[in-house]
Amino acid sequence: MTTRAWVKLDDHMDEHSKFIGASDLSFALAVKAIMYSHRINTDGFLPAGGPARLLREDPADAVADLIDSGFWAAVDGGWQIKNYEYWQQTREMREKQRRDGAKGGRAKAAGHKGISSKALAKAYQSSTKPRIASTEVEVEGEVEREDTRSNTNVTSKTDVTRSEGDSQESQPRKAAPKKGDDPEFDHFWDAYPKRNGKSLHRGKAAAAWGSLSKDKQARARVGVGHYRTACDSGVTLAKDAFRWLRDEAFDDWQTPAAAAAAQPQPPVSSPSSHVDWVDHYKPKPRSDEDKTRTLELIRGIKDRLHEEGLG
């Protein structure tokens, strides 16, 4: 079976500053060189005859473009792809990955991580070998040794685990609370705001409700109405009911004033009308001066990266 390897290519590679003004042939040579180096495990090194082998046309101009753009560097015996190890796996990394995979496969086949299959087989054979129990019996003045063989039943770790699992499965699971078991909780659950249009984790919420005292349950029934009003009006987002009960967040929503206080207020300097308030926060159009300043900043960053060989 042939092992297939892969290389990593940025989907914005064709728009990179190093390829601005370069020909399509130069771009094709750059991509093919990455694949070729990865295939023969040279860590980005391309021998002198490599470009002619990868292209049908004369590669001289394409090689010159890649060197001028800083994508390649001329070295002894050929060319080196810059920053190759940043994007691709090196030969050392691939060999280590192959060794680790072989170790993991052997351990998995043995059934125990870190124990060889030979050691596991030897331990199993010694545990299942019949044991000999010796007893001495006196017969007419002579001592006769009687050997009795007894087979030892060996229970593997897998069997023990399976038996424990069977015993757990045989135990009846605790049924989730049904509607009508606790009318007070049902009233709370129906009033609680839905999260993303769904009511989730009813069983956890019922358990959290049961752990509350009667006084706290009463405060939760009062707070849930105000909390739902705030969620429906977009003031806040609904959290899971069991977390709301567990954290006793209902104490923060005991009065309608709590929901009103959470409403975002317009700044003092803004107009009072709702329409003017919306206009106040509307994004202002950018001036040509701002756009020019942004483009100059981007060009400066690209030039800096290009100088450091990172762009």
C-alpha cells in the first residue's frame, strides 16, 4: 500500500506580495518545487537540475523571478525554499511521526499501551498453565507423592470490566422527572426563557430546583418572570436553567427595576428621540484621507515583512 503525503498551501498564496508581477510559470514552478522537495525529503532544497525537471519550458526566467522576489535563495548545489519548515513537515518530523505511529500500532495490537505483544503473551501463558499441588500420603511405611493437577481459572481484565459493566447496566437508571411530578417546578420550567429557541437540560434543572430551599424556590418563581421579560426584550441572553438556579441568579431579578436597570441608556449628549438615538450610533462614512492612511499602513507592513523574509 502506497503511503500518500500532503503539502500545505495557503489559499491566498497566489495573491502574495512575492508573486506580484511574477509570471504564471514562476508560480507553477514554486508550487511544483514545494511538492518535489516534500516528496524526496530535502526540507525545501532543490538541486540544480530540479527546475528543468519540473517544467517543460526553459525555467531560467522563472528561477530569476523567484530569487528576486525572495521566495527562493541561491545556495551551494541549487536553491532553497525560504521558510519551508514553517509551512511543511521536515524530514525529521515525518520520521518521528512514523516511529511514534509504529510504536502505537504495536501497543494497540498487544492490548496494553507500553507492553510488547511478546511480554503480554508470555504473561498470559504463565497464568493459564495448570498448577501442580503435591501431597504426601503414607502407604505401608513408604511415603508416596500424589500429584493432583488443578486448572486455574483466569479472569482477564476485559472480563472483569465487562462483568462490572453488566452489573451497572442491570441496575435501573434513575428516570428523568416528568411533567406533573412537581407542579411548582413545572410552573418555573414553563416560565423560564428558552435558549436559542430550545428548553434544554430539564433533568439537571429539576435536580438544581430540588436542592433549593422553599424560600429560594419562591424567590426563583418571582425572579424568572422578570428575567424572561429582560431576555424577550433583548436586554440579556438566557443561560441554561440549571446554571441559573445553581448560581442563585434569581436574587438579581427580584424586582422589575432590575430588568429596567439593565436596559442600555443613550448617552447624555445624544438626542432624546429614538430615531435620533439610532442616527447617533450609525457608522460615519470614512473620508478619503482615512482610506489613504489605511492603505499606506498596509503597504508599510507588507514592505516590512518582505524585508524580513516573512511576507
